Amino acid sequence: MRAVFTKIASIVRLFKEAVQGSEQDFTQVNINKAIFLLAIPMIVEMGMESIFAVVDIFFVSKLNDSNAVATVGYTESVLSILYSLAMGLGMGATAIIARRVGEHDKQGASTAAVQAIYLGLGVSFIISLVGTLYYKDILRLMGASEDVIINSSSYALWMFAGNYTVTLLFLINAIFRGAGNAAIAMKALMLANILNMILDPIFIFGWGPIPAFGVEGAAIATNLGRGIGVLFQLYFLLKGHSIIKIGWNNLGIKSDIILNVIKVSGGSILQFIIGSASWIFLMKLMSTFGENAVAGYTIAIRVFIFTLLPSWGLANAGATLVGQNLGAQRPDRAETSVWRAAYINAFFMAFVMILFLTIAPQILGLFTQQPEVLQYGIQALRYVSLGYIFYGYGMVVVQGLNGAGDTYTPTILNIFGFWIFQIPFAYLVVNLLGWGPKGVFIAIVLAETFMAIAGIIIFKRGKWKLMKV
């Protein structure tokens, strides 16, 4: 019994250390400890991001307006392109910074971080300009009805105009993760999320002198919460409370480093854009079944994100360990770290799959009581969760490749998985075989499963160990 209590006390101490954050040489400490110290704050961080997604749709659904929920779905599908750019840049930044930290080149890591932020700001400016000018046309292109555009399109306007907040929040957190400062990234998202939860009902339903903005209020609250989160991140970068430090000596534009960030991030950006374009096509396909189908699908997708993003925390821990260990010339340790993280992730996702298969109506019932919307959401949740074990294992392995700087191999996987298989298959079974919405859900499961298996095979071959970034 004493041994059990000792073990529990040791885990509690490790958990406290992981959450508080401390400088560690992750190329030297025990692999299990390294995974734990990196993964816990990353899981919490991704959990916070997933709560962001669920909180917005939870409060918007209380408007009892399927058009409002559908607007969120249409807008988020388009914004997934932006998220792709931000996450792709972040993934490239993580790989480069982790490699520099593994080489004990903190100045090089800090300089690369600044150049990545410049790139992020440039991308955000373009998205903001195009989005604010053509947000209604974009919604029409996605299949939104005129009723949706007239009554709810202001949500899209706010989200496009304020995309700087989400881009920088994603990107700077990726910088912290690459440096092994996962606790700072966690705290930034925790702050942003708490503010979002407080501000969402205030701006959606009104409070005191603040009028009820409806679905538009969800966008206002999200941008405010994320914006303050970005200010928190910048405080740590400017005050020198992390491995990465922004100062006058590294504020200049370094074209060679920017080109290297673009080179390494290019594959990551393409990965996510390919995947996001596929999701846009699937949303367009779902729109042919009406706004209730889109609303049910949107709610289900938010629930998926809620469970998948924590798993990304483990995957990101694996990517950081790969980058730092390759920088320290320890490729075998990098590989072992990925396999262990993948096993843990698959086990977690199996538990979530069982949960979705058994209590999907109760989970979706928290968001809507509209019978048709509920029906579509339950169907999506149950079908897509069938591939969860493969998702869990595959995402860690693919992130391992990205962490090594091999961002183009996963890109090729995405091209085959999404564009050559998923999109044609979904179109075929929905339009020619008459499977209805379940055809979309089955296409998602099969594509993700095949890609996970292919990723595992490629990772085992080990060519990623020779990557230079």
C-alpha cells in the first residue's frame, strides 16, 4: 500500500511540475518523464482550444436557430483554410525551433520564432482583407441560403476581420512547444478560453449596457478572448521569461531564415489546406440535405474537435521530442518517443470511441433538442468515431514526421487520402448510390484509417531521421 501511495505522490509531483513549467533538457531525461512533462500541458492546451470550439456552438445553439448554427459551420469550414496556414506555419516553426534548441542554439531559435511571427502577420492581413470584402459571397459559395446570409453573416465578418488573433495564438503557442515551454502555451489558451466562456453569453444574449448581438456576439467574444491570450504570449516573449526571447537584436527581417521557415512549413501548410479543402467539399455536400443536416454535422464536428485536440497534445509532444532529439544527434530516442506517445494516444481514443458509440444522444442533447438536427449529429458522431483508434495512432506518427522536418511526406498522404480517395468516394456514395449523409461519414472514417496505416508504414522505414532543417 505504501508503494502505491508513493507512486501516486510521484505522479502528482510530476503533474505539478508539468503544469507549472520548468526548463528541461528533453534529450536527456527519461523518455516517459519527457513525454509526461510535455504532453500534460499540451493536452490541457489542446483541451482549452477544443473547449473554445464547443463553448461557441453551445451558446449559439441556445438561440434555437438552425440558421445561426449553420452559419458557424459554413464560416468555420472556410476558416479552416486559415487554421491550416496558422497550424502549418506553427508546425514548421516547431520543427525548426526544436532542432535549434536540441543543438543548444537559443539565439537561433529566437530569431526563427520572430521570422515565423512576421509570416503569420502577413498571412492574416491577406485573409482579413479578402474576408471582409467578400464574406457574403464566400458564404453563398459554401451553399448558405439567403436567409442565413441576411440574418447571420455578421458572424463571418467578425471572424475574418479578427483572424489575426487565432493565427498568432496558434503560431506563438507552436513556438513555445518547439522550445519545450509547453506550460506557457497552456496558460495562454487557458486565459483566452476562460475569457471566451465569460464573454460568449454576455455578447450573444446581452447583459447590462451590452446589447444582445446573437450569433455575431460569439465572434466578438472569441476575438476578444484570443486577443488577450496573444498579449499574454507576447509578454513572455518580450520579458524574457522563456527560452525564446524577442529583443532588439533579433527584430530585423532575415530573408534566409524566412525562406527556411517557408520551406519547412510549406509541406505542413499544404497538409492542412488539403485536409481543409476536403472538409469544405464535405460541408458543401452536406448542404444538399438542408440546414438541419448542416447544423447537426456542425455540432458533431465540434464534439470531434473537443476529443481530437487533446490527442493532438500528445502528438505535439512527440513532434517536439523528435525535433530536439534529432538536433542532439539521438534519432533512436526520437523514434522510441513517438511509438510510446502513439500507444498512449490510441488507448485514449479507444475509450472515447466507446463513449460516443454508447451515449451519443446524451452528448448531442446538450447542444440541441431539435429532432432532425439531433438525428444527423448522432449519426455523424457514431460513424466517424469508428476510426478513432487509427486516428490516435496515426496522428502521433504523422506529427513525428513533421517534427523531423519531413513535412512533405504527410502532404502526399493527404493528397491520396483526401483528394484521390475521400472526395470521390463521398461524392459517389452520396449522389450515385444514395447513401445520404452517412456516405459522408463513412468516407471520413475510411480515408483517415487508410492514411494512418500508410503513415505508420512510412515512419517505420526511418528516412525522416536524415532530414536537415
